Amino acid sequence: MKPSFVCLRLLLAAIVSSYVGTAAGQQAYPTRPIRIISPYAPGGGNTIMARLVAQKLTEAWGQQVIVDNRPGGNTIIGTELTARATPDGYTFMMAGSGHALTPLLLKTPYDPIKDFAPVGTVGKQENILVAGPSVPFNDLQQMIAVARAKPGQLNYATYGSGTTSHLATELFCMLTGIRMQHIPYKGAGPAITELLGGQVQVFLSTPSPVIPHIQAGKLKGLAISGEQRSAAVPNLPTFAEAGVTGFEAKGWYGVVGPAATPRPIVEKVSAEMAKFLAAGDIKKMLNSLGVEPLIATPEQFGTLIRSDNAKWAKVIKSTNIKLEH
């Protein structure tokens, strides 16, 4: 056999071997534990969604998927950790709609679009305005009246400066002509603890962490955003029904990874998420938390992030909202 043919055969063998090895490695994924970072403190909706995804992926693949709460810095700490993680498919993050917003108000060491690989969405939701048990009002109009009578004396909680909770509450204040003092926390969990304790009076939150407290009579539900009431809290009026029109505060949850996460892994995780989100029991569970399952491909999720980033940029510019220091 001529040397040239020998070299050619060896080259072809090497290519085939490399392809088979790569395909086998992708098929075997995952071979060790995966972590999903939550950039918020435990107890909030982001952690609930992260745990749901972790549980379902663990069940599907027989490999442990853990939730790693990394709160602080208005979600910047956990988000930067994700962006800088090794892009091998073993680190992801549960992003909220604030992912597209925070860098518009704060200097961040990452770009919310360029530094992340969208994987897929989990759910969409409206937001609920709740009040602590000891406040001297029981509905939205009473709350507005108190805030107008005592400008700046009511405190409102958020799950961080620059989050959708913060910006949406400021928009609500502008629509109603009231002024309240902003108290940022590291997530919904700490905010609810302070709300129950009377340190803050109101909180515009995602539904999942506050609905159980409304149902138990521990928090007062004032209104929910969107055009329809939630089946989980059917007696809670929409903002429009309560007399405040034009207020919108939609949110979403979705999984992202570091930008260079291998495409086959992104697609595998995304496909598995779409599978369990389509199940009836998951839809029922999410609906009980005020969340509607939302299935999106990586491309569709990327479009959503870019769209929200552009939308909030226009809102911030038109309202001249700035963060207090």
C-alpha cells in the first residue's frame, strides 16, 4: 500500500474517531451534577422555578441537578458568576425578566445578551401588589389615599434595585401620583419576611411567593396586573378593576447558560424542559402559583430577552427613572 493511501486512511480514521467520540460525549451528557444558579435569596419565585427545573431534569436524566442561591448586588453577583462559569453545560442560571433590565440601570460586568446562551423559558406571569397585615388599608384605592396623604412615608419592598419589581412600582407611583420610599432586598423571601414583620408596607411581587400568604390571610392582596384575574386568587381584582388603568407588569422565568455553552447541550436541555412543561400536572402546579407555562426554543427566548431590553430602555428614557444610591 502506498504511503499516501496510508496517510489518507489514518486521517479518515482520526476524523471518524473524533466524530464518534464527540457524539458519544454529547449523548452521554450529563455525566456529573449540574447546578442552576438563582441570583436571588431563597424563598422567592426564582428559586421555586429553579427547583422545579432541577427536580425534573434530575428525574429525566438520573443525574443530580442542584440549585445554588447566589443573591446580592441586585442579582449581579449570581449573574456574573454564571457568565464567567466554564461553558461546559454544567452551570446554568434561572433568569427573571429583570435580567434584561438591570444592566440598563446599573453598571454590570456582563452584557445580558452577548454573555449568555438562552436555553428556554419556564413560565410567564403578572405581578401582585400586596400589603402587610397591619397597614391601615384593605384595598388599592385606600392604599393610594394613604400614600397621597403621607408622601414618602409608606415604604415599598422590591427584590433588588433595578429589577422589574422596582421599575414597575415606580411606574405605578407615576400613574397614581404618589410617592413611596424604596427598600430593596436580595430577593422576594427577605422582602416578604420584612413585610410580614411590618418593616415595609407594600410589595409588588411575582405571584408564586405571595399567593400562599394571601390565601392564608397573612398578606393583603390589593391588585394583580394583566387583563384577567388569577384562578389562584379569584377574589383579587386587576389594577384596572381597582381603578388604575394603563399599568402593565408582566414577567417571565427562563434558563440561560454561559455564552459558549455547546449548542447540542443547549438543545438537549431546552427539549427536556419543553417536554415536562407540556405535562398537565406541571401546568396545574404552576397555575396554582399564578404562573402560566411558557415553552420557547433558544431562539425564541433570545428574541424575548432582546425585546424586553429594548422595551425597558424606552421606558427608562421616557420616565427618567434613576436608581437611588
